[in-house]
Amino acid sequence: MAPSNTSYVCLPCRASYKQAPPRSGPDGGRSERSCPRCAGSLIHVGSAFAAPRRRDTAAWRTLSVLLHAGVGFRQGCCGGPGWRPRTPGEVRARMTYARRTGESFARALVLRDLP
């Protein structure tokens, strides 16, 4: 069975593309993918990603923070990738929690409920 397509994102264009997953090869499956609109590099986000609307700048800012922190949208064994923040306010609350407790930003960003 052939592997299903996975999502790649161009943050400056606010565009998402489904493409074949990276294959292992001489470069370890790390070949650069480029955006068809701006020729910038695409970021691999995972197969469980649902892109926000292009006009929704707040959602794209939130997505940018998640991706730069190393949080992806990979398919888990029991469903989707889990909870992810959707608004800048949710991101700010989790970043504040991470600074106060010393928790890593990536770990704090995927917490559904803050203690």
C-alpha cells in the first residue's frame, strides 16, 4: 500500500500543500521542498494538519509559533495529533506558564488545560 500524502506549509504565503511524504535516501529524506508561489522553503507539518483560512492572520501567527517551537501535526496511533492552541491568547497563556515553571515551550504548547 502506498503511503498517503502529508502536509507542507509556506508561512509567508499562508499556503498549505499536500505532497508525497519524504523518502529515505542518500540525504535521509531531507530534500528541500519549495513553495510553488514564492519559491521559499516549505515546512513539513504532518499528515493530521488542517490549514486555517488564508485571511485568518491570528491562526497563522499561532501556527508559526507552534512550528518554530517544534510542535507538529503527526498522526498518532490512536487518532490525531492531540490538542493544539488555536488563538494567540492560548499561546500567550502557555508561554507564560512555561516561563514560570521552567517547562519547555514545546511541551507547554500542547497542554490542553493549564494547572
